[in-house]
Amino acid sequence: MTATLPEPTLDQPGPPSSEPPRPRDPRWARPAFLGLLALTALLYLWDLGASGWANQFYAAAVQAGAHSWKAMFFGSSDSANFITVDKPPASLWVMELSARVFGVNSWSILVPQALEGVAAVAVVYAAVRRRLSAGPALVAGAALALTPVAALMFRFDNPDALLALLLALAGYAVQRAQERAGTRWLVLASACIGLAFLTKTLQAFLVLPAFGLVYLLFAPTGLWRRVRQLLLALVVLVVSSGWWVAVVELTPAQYRPYIGGSQHNDFLELTFGYNGFGRITGSETGSVGGGGGGGGSTGMWGATGITRLFGSEMGGQIAWLLPAAFLLLLAGVWWTWRAPRADALRATLLLWGGALVTTFLVFSFMAGIFHPYYNVALAPYLAVLVGLGAGLVWERRGQWAASGVAAVVVAVTGVWSYVLLDRSADWLPWLRWTVLLLALAATLVLAFGPLVGRRLWAAAAAAAVLASLAGPAAYSLQTAGTAHSGSLPSAGPSVQGGFGGGMGGGFGGPGGGTRGAFPGGTRGGFPGGGGQGSGQGFGQGGFPGGTGTGTGRTGGAGGFTGGTARPGGGMGGGGGAGGLLDGSKPGTALTALLKQGASGYTWVAAAVGSQNAAGYQLASDAPVMAVGGFNGTDPAPTLAQFESLVRAGKIHYFLGGALTMGGGGGGSSTGGSSDSAQIASWVAKTYSSTTVDGVTVYDLTKAKS
């Protein structure tokens, strides 16, 4: 009579999976790993202050949170807590704590982002090292560190840096949980995804199908225990992602700031609308416009379809190793297909591969707002798959099948790198030929693996890694050596038909691309705009419904005011006035004016649009009201509310000479509010103006006679 072992409880680990014993690290492994982290830190920290405030929209929120705990908790754009940024505040919390310790400056804001990148590289290394040897783990870590969009976003103050780190940590935790059906690791994964939700809302949940299914199918314990563990993880996910949301929703509106990006002062509306399903369908209420609607069509945010991430706007950011990752994923799954159900290696391949495929498909077909830097979320998944695949090929290097896979992957990667580098034909023209020839030479040796000596095959493998990483490494070095600012930074040099890598943060860059063209748009103008500009960025050309040609003079309501383009494609000079995508840069006279008597007002000034207000706030170190939120299309404040605040002496100045949304602008085309246009019109009719440093300034304490 045989005894039956009891099923483990939730607190006990299950039986071990069929995980092969890991080889001991050679002596060089730890120094090499530490060297990788040191070089990553150098790349991400080098000349970091050159980007200044980077994205002023988030830098101003950090400044607000450094001055006010309430602003920090809610993610307010200003320390007087008028309106929040259009994202939850988790990424801001990290930067704000740094700013409270080291003061509000470029380095205190950006260094935490860089350190998050170093941590992400360490996580990717650890994920691969748990399955294979140190060599493939180093390849994976280097692949992440040298992904151009990672080198960009881990040097920038957008939420995407923390999002990428948290999702990488979640993947590693699920991987550990699958090994022995460990409940604690699964709970940790849920907590990481919950915090990622508080970083960038629903994008964090894209990994849930892959992570949940892999654990349900492959964890080495009974089915019902797996189900109970996943239910517990779901509870943890709801709590970790929902506690802050519950506080916000339960706090009366008069005691908290307006929820930026929503039309009804509701975070759930923001989550499921503007930041949620609206991004998929292209119907974000209050947005500057939608996308192509799928099927390969082209809209404001570029063409959608399966080739989207390989196109001119996206390819140089993320796609260097995408073909290799997909090919190696297929090969790895084939090699492990007959393994036992709980095989850890196969589960790891499907875990990271599922996250990559799911996110890739959503990014490819989403019709709403989509920026190239979003692709940093793919970088950890891609890097792990490249490392795992390279390791599996190395272990099977004496087999014809592995030699064939290696040859195909290296050849495809080399040719694809040539194509990407050729899009910047005038930039390092020798590099694309060097990469191509080196990859083809390595391919010839790898293809005959069983017939060549081990040393020669190893040399060819090293050459293949060098050829595969040379292109993204060059792009990453160029990115680290270039200042970036504004809402739409882009990695690497300018490319034909795509984004540039200049400091302006607008569309197009110095010396390349279709200057001034929005993806899917026309030269010099915003799609649908009435401007006739042919210059760079948005400096010339109209916003939908706009009529100005952008010569530095103040435009009418419903369009952009002018502003000559700056190098790098930013949108606006015009005496320091900012716009939708680039922050204002006030001169010394205007900054001094704003500071004068600032303590007597709740808001030293008001300006339409969060980016526009951010520059004035950072310069004056005093709260500036962002009328209408980021796009100028939020009904915050209404005209009646603004008039009431002015009568109460809460606002000193109104700063014109920027964009005025609503009316004929983005408000009417996307269902957003036109209150900002009404406020601008009322101010212009009611108060006298003067021009300071090229900006139209209305003193709200001095009405026209």
C-alpha cells in the first residue's frame, strides 16, 4: 500500500519543477556582471544635466510635490493643487523624494530614472541567469542597456522608466514563483503590477494574460492550488493598484485637485477613457486627435498594423533585435516542447515571450495616442528572450538545427541592422556596411557548426553578438550625447521619414527626416491645420482649426500662436511661450515679474496648457495654474470658476501667447471642453496687456477702464 503525500498549503512550496541544475559561475562572471552595471550607469548618467528639466510637464509636478505633501500624494501639477497630471503619481513619488532630499534640480529628478534603468538591467540578467549560464545573462543585460529607447527613457522623467522596471520585476517574480509554486513570489509579482498600474494605469495589465496563464499551466503543484494562488494574487493586485484610486474617488472634489485628463473630474474616467480603451480605439475625449483606426491606415499617430514598430518612426527605437527575439522564441519553444509540464525553461520562454507578443500586438494596432518612447516597455521582454535564445543555441552548438537557427538569426539581424542604419544614411555611413559584413561572415561559420572547430565557432558567435549590438549601441551613445526635452523625445539620429533626435522634443530633428511633419501628417503643419509653414516642428503651421503661420506673434483663439521653430523640431519660441508639446522658457524679465509679490497669490499666474504653465512655474518656483490641463481641453476651471478666483485675488497674471485649445481646436474635434478658449477671450476683453520677453501678460488686478 503506497502513501499519498498531502497537497501543499498556500504557505508551503510545491515540489520543484523540472529545472536543470544551474552551472556554477566562472571567476569572470561576477566582475563581468558588475562591469555591465557600471557601464550601464555610465551610459545613463553621462552628461545627464544637459537635458535640463527634460519633460517640463513632469518636472513641474516634481517641483510641486517637493513643496507640498498633498501635491505629492495626488500628483498635482502645482503646489496649490489645482489640477493633477494625466497619470497616477507613482513615478513622481520616486523623483519627488529625491528632490526633497537633494533639492529641485535636473539631476535630482533624472538620476532616479537612470538608477531604475540600471536596476532593470540587473533584473534581466538575473532572470536569464536562473535558467542558463552567465554568458547568455550578460548578453541579455547588454541587449537591454543598449536598446536605444531604453537609453532615452532611463535618462528622462516620464513614467515609462519606472513602468519598465516594475514589469521586469513582476516577470522575474512570476518566474521564481513557477519554479516551486511559491505563493510569496506570486504575491510579489501582483504587488509590482499593482504599483505599475499606479505608474501608467492599464498599460501595466497587458502582461496579465501571459503571466497568469503560464503560472496556471506550468506551476509544479495541483490545479486547485494554482487556482487558489492566482485568486490570492488577484486580491493583492486589486488592493495594490486600487488603494490610491479609492482614496481619490472617496475624497470630495473640493478637498483635492481636479483629475487632469478627465472631463468629469473622475480618475476612473481617466483610467478607462483617455488613458485606457480610448488609446486602443482612438477615441480619447479631450485628446489632440486619434489614430488610424487599424488595418494599416494612417492617422495622427502614424500607421497601424503588424509592421508599425518596424517603420521609420519606431524601428530605430526598439526593433533592432525584435526579429531575433521572435525567431529565438519559436526555436526555444520547439526545443522544449516535449519537456515535462512544469519545465522551468519552457515556462520562462513562454512567460517573457507572451508578455512580448501581447504588448507588441497592442502597440501595433492601437489607434489612439501612441508615442515611440512607449516601446521601452518591450525592452526587458525582448532582452530576456535574446539572452535565453542565445544560450540555448550555444548549448546545442554541435547540432545542425542549432547552427541553422544561429545562422538565420544572425543573418536576419545583420541585414535588418543595415536597413535601420541606412535610414540615417549620412550618419556614420561606414557602420551599416561594417555590421552587415561582420554578420554575414559570422553567418557563414555558424551555419557549419558541427564541421568547424569549437574555437572558430565561439569566435563567430562573439562576432555575431558584436554585429547584432553595434547598431543599437551606436544609437544609444548618440542618444546619451544629445539633450532631449519636451513631450516627444526620440532616440538616435534623424531618420528619413521619421522622428529626429534633436533637443527640441518636437517632431523632426536637425538635419533629417520630414522636418516638421507629424507621423501621417504633412510637411510643416499639423494634420488638418490651416498653416502653410515649411519650417521645422510645429513652429509653422496650424493646429486643427488654427489659422496662424507662426511667426512669433500671438495667434487667435482656437489655434497655436506663433513661435519660430528651434533646432530639434520643438514647437515654439515666440518670446518664450510654450505649447502643447514643449514647455515655455521665460526670460529673466518675465521671471522677475512673476516672482514679484508671488507670496500674495495662490497662483502667481495662469496659462493655457500644462506644458506652457510648467515652464513658468519651474522658472518662478511658484504655482502656475494650468488652464485646461495638458491639452487645454479639460473643463478646469470653467469660465465662471476662473472669474470667481480672479475676483477673490487668487491669480495675479494670465499669460497669453501660447496655445488656446477648445472652440475650433482640439476641444470640438475630440469632445473636450472649450472653457480655456472662453477664459482666454474673457481675459483679453477685460484686462489690459503688456509684452514682457515676447509674452503677452495680462495683470488680473488691473481691469480695462
